[in-house]
Amino acid sequence: MSAQPTVSASSVPHPNSIDSRPLSIEEQNQLLKLQRAILESVARGADHMEVINQICRLEESLLTNAFSSVMLMDNNNTLLNVYAAPSLSQAQIEKINGLRPSPGGGSCGNVIYQQKVQYVSNTLTDERWQDIRHLAHEFNVKACWSIPIFSAENKVIGTFALSSFEHREPSQFHRMLLEIGSSIIGIVLNRNKYQESLRQFEKVFEGSEQGIMVTDTRHVILSVNPAFTKMLGFTLDDVKGKTPKVLSSGLHDPSFYRSMWESVDHFGHWRGEIWNRRKNGEVFPEWLSITEVKNEAGEVSHYVGTFSDLSDLKSAQKEIQYLSSHDALTGLPDIALFRDRLENAVSIAAAANSKIGLLALNLDNFKFLNDSLGYASGDKLLRLFAERLKACLRDTDSICRHGGDEFIILLNNMQDDDSISYIVDTLLNEISSPFAFAGSNISTSCSVGVAVYPTDGNDFEKLFGRARKAMSQAKEEGRNTARFFTEKLNNDSLHYLNIAYGLREALAHHQFELHYQPQISLNSAKVIGAEALIRWHHPQNGLQPPAQFIGIAEQTGLIVEIGEWVIEEACRQAMAWQKSGLPALSMAVNVSAVQFRRGNLAKVIIKALEKTGLDPQLLELELTESILVEDIDHLLAQLDVLKQLGVKLAIDDFGTGYSSLAYLKKFNIDRLKIDQSFVRDINTDPNDAAIVRAIVQMAHTLNLDVIAEGVEDETMLKHLRDCGCDEVQGYLFSKPLPAQAFEAFIKSRS
């Protein structure tokens, strides 16, 4: 802001005096020149900011020793910010920005607050400036006149102000300057807002991805946008002056269009799907919206139609519908669609008194092929197998990929089991036939289970479940074969389900109990330990040995929870015996491979030891040989943790599984347990005797202890003693005993 001229005291009017004299001829001419100059700028289409700044400068030229400013409310309608002030610097503008309308917020703040013109002749004393008096001093503003700027809706949107460096009252001429400036600024702002809306509409019209068509009230086309031309092929010249009938597909009757326009007339709009024709004659679906446009008098002046091409959407919907009911890899129906087809086939077969064959087919050893060739090649193989299977079927049959390498096949309208068997044999032969693939000759086989309607069931669940049971039997019997469902398979499944359910009940109702078989040292003849063996107090069947349920517990995964209970209960009982005065005994517990696979066995054992206080060196885990050949790295990590705790490790049933010196070298084993199958005939079978002697000698060479199980008579005992066996257990000494009976047994030998 430049230095301001000095003002003599004699030039300052009295604050309450208002100059109301009429305008002079010169003043009238000045106002006319002002309006003419501004209107010429507006007429030649000058930018709105150029016009507003011009207004400010012209008014400043007519009021010396002053500056003008335009302030507008912000988007939240709470603060005033400078919109134009050509005589102020940016730094000065920033000090004024953010003015809050209030009784003490200055002339402009009071215009917004009171919604009327404000004339302040002395900013240094007027209470309307009390909140921003510091600005009056900083800017040397002595007087400030401010007037509202109105929107097209007659709402106050801002202020136009003349700020003087002199104390002065506005004359009639000054008030006219303010009114003219405010009025024209309001017009310019509203005009710019309208033009901006028009520019935005033009951008939307031109850039819209939707086709747009504008017609008059007689439905004559006036304009179309580029998207219209892109989708339909018609240019504006092609359709201008014509009606939308030029787009008609011929697929809708007159009543359709009559109903459409009745909706527009009644509600002002219509939306829906319609078929139209492109310029090249192609008929396509579109989503059309027709809206009427009214003028200020409320009369309809135009119609606007917007539409989008539904062709891609329709294709995508068909694709989605197909994918949602078919396997993405093979293109075969999925299980839901297959189920629907089977249910329809059952209805037809029931009426025709015919049979249906439901086949569950699984490729044998496909995992080996998949791992060998890679998953991408495995997927190609599956597609190839699917095609070979389809080639064996009739058009009336159906096939579904149930997942992985398992397929389900529906043989429709079969007369007897022999006709089903014929197709099954064809499938087996086709799959087992070698073929060239990826530069190699590929050969595999499949296992097939067959369930027949109505013999084996009359719905999908029963037929499919029984076909899978038969397929499992085919796999168990050597694969590359087919088996029909029999009731025995069903009974076996019921037994499995009953046991599985019963085990869950047993866990919930504490029906398990541990029995303990003494382990005897051959050197001292003393009891040195016990093997914990689980028993199940079945509510109906009585006490059940582990052979009746452990296998199913492993298959269902319940062995993990059961195993946790066994470990903790065995540790607890060992400590209870110590507290009752028995010597510290080693406690042997069998561990399942499933527990190792779960990966948290070490945590379970640590928790049990901490909870019971048992010395880790008194706990011995018996591992089957099959565990040691699964995931060696994963197993080694867990065994290392257990060995660091001090827990002992033994190999159970040694010699019956995958006996190998390699794992004896890798795993830090403490003891080998000779399986009773070798001990049983040690007196009569030289081979068994030789095996036992070899195991003992090998174990001692590796600094391992040896215990033999299944010792039932003195002759066996003598033979084992002669072989150098360290420890024994068996019925010669005691069968497995409940905890209290075991304690009595120990005390009877002391």
C-alpha cells in the first residue's frame, strides 16, 4: 500500500453530518461514464475478474485518497475473504482474509451480520470496528463504507466497500457509486456462475460416457453428444431434425412407446431397458432415461434422453452366469448345476421306471503327476482328462468336477446294472490308456465308486455319499478298479460316525481314563517306569481299549485334544505317586503323528510340566517309526525343543515300520522298544530271536537302552536277559492297571 496523503483537520466532516445534496451535472456524467465503461467490458465478454477489478479502479478514481474491495462469504457461509482489491498487496489481503461477521467486525462484517449497508465515518472510534481496530490503524483507514452484494436468489453473498484514508461521510454521489458497483458486481458474479454452470454442462455433455440426446417438445432431435455418435454410429447431421423413431429396433410394439411417454407426461421422467438400432443395423440393448426440461414458466421446453449400452453388461452377465455354474478350469458344470440335473433325472427316472448311475471317480496318483510336471501342466492334464471322460458319455449324461482330481458322473436312463458297468469299464480303459503329453507318454488310472438309483438312494446326498464310499473301497482294494456300493460300506460308515461323535462326547463328559503298565529293569528287577495307556468308559459298550477308537480319533483330528489330556493326566499321576511316597518313575506316553503335524506339541508338554511340576527327565515320549519319515525338518525342530527341556524320546514298535539307521543318526533317541510281534515267538522262531539280538546289539552300540514289550512267560524273559535287553514289560508282570491298582502293585514289590 503506498503512502497516504495527509488530511487536514479542517477537511474532516462531523461524524453525524450526511451530505444529502442532489447530484451535480458533473457527478451524473461521471456515473454515466462509469456505467458505460463497465457495460462495454461486459458486452465484449471480458472475464468477470477483469470487470470486477475495473469497477474497483474506476470507483477509486472517483473517490480520491481511498481504495475499494470486494469480499465474499466462504463455502461454509461463516467467514469473509477478499475476492478483489486491486490496490492492495497480497500480504495486505492475507491480513484481511478470514473476517468473521459480528457487531464489532468492521463495516463489511456488519453488512453480513446486519444484512444492510454500513457507513462508518470514523473507524477509530466507531463501536462497529472495535474487534478489528488494529487493522484500521495498520492500514490507516479512517472511514469505511460497505454495501451488500446480492445473488440471483436475492441473498447477501458478500460486500463491496470503499475505504478512505480520511474521516468522511458519504455524499449522495458516493452512495450511488457504492450501489452501482455492488449491483454490477452482483450481476457479473451471477453471470459468471451461470456461465460456469453452462461450461460444466457442456463438459458433461461432451465428455459424458453416456449417450445424450436433446429434443424439442415435438420430439425433434436438436443435439446429440459424441458418446451418442460413438455408440450408435449416427452423427448430429444424420439425426438432427428427425425424431427418435430413426433408432427404432422394431422389437417393441406401439403400446410400449405409448406407456413410456405417458410416464414422462405424468411423472416427468421414464427409465427402463429398451432395444434400439445402430446405424449399421445392429440391434442392441440400452438403459434409457428420458427427462422433461421446463422453463421458468413451468412449461415443458425440451426432453433429454440419456442412455448407456448394455451389450457388454449383458455379455458379462451371461459369462458370470456361466462361470457361476461351471468349473473355471475344465468348463464342466459345478456341483450346484450337477445337483439340479440329477434331481431332474430322478424325477424322469421315477416316471419311466428306469435307473440312474451316480459315479464318483478319482484319478489315481494324480498328485505325483502334478508334483512332477508342475501345477500348470497338472491343470492341462485335468482339462484333458475331463475331455476324455466326456467322450465316453452320451449326450444325456452329465459330468462335474467336484474339486481337485475328483469327478462325478451322472448316467441317465439306464436299464440295468450291467449297462452301468459297461460304461464304467469304458471309463477305466479310457483313463488308463497312455497318451503323449509334454514330450512324454503319460499313463494313469482311476478309482470309481458307483451308487444306483433307486437301490442306493433317491436324492443327491445319499447317492453321492454312497458313491464316494464305494470309491474309497476301490482305492483300498488296489485302485484302477470300480466298486458298487454295498450295505456293508454303509454300516462301516455308521460305525465311524458313531465313534467320532462318541469321542467328542467322551471329551466333554470326562469318559477317558489312563491305565499304567509297569516297566521292569532286568538288572535290578525293580519297577522303573510305567507306560500310560488310554481307556474309554463307553456308556453302552463299557471299557474300550485304544485299538477301538484311536484310528478314528486320528482321522478326525480329535487325537490332538485327547493327546493333550493324556499328557497332562500322565504327568499329574506321576507327581501324585511321588507325593504318596512311591519312588520317582519314568512315565512313557504314546504320541500320534497328527500331534506333531499340528506343530504345538512342545507347547502342550511345557504347559503340562509347568502345571504338574513333573521333572521333564521323567517324561518319555514314544514315537512310531512312521512319524520319523514324514516332514523331517519340521519334526527335528520340535524334537530339539523337547530334548532341550530334558524330555526322553523312545521309538515304539521298533522293527515293524521303516527301520533305518539314518533316522537313528539324525534323531536324538534315548530308547528303542522292541515290538511284541518279535518277542512273541522268540523261543520258537530263530529269525525273531536273531532280530531281537541284532536290535539289542545295535542299540547298545549307539548307547541306546532297549525295552521289550509283550513278555508273557519266564522263557521269553530268560531269552531277553541272555540277549542283553535292559527292560521289559508284559503280562508276565502285570497287565495295564488303573492308577490305584498300579500303586498297590508297586508297594507289593517293595
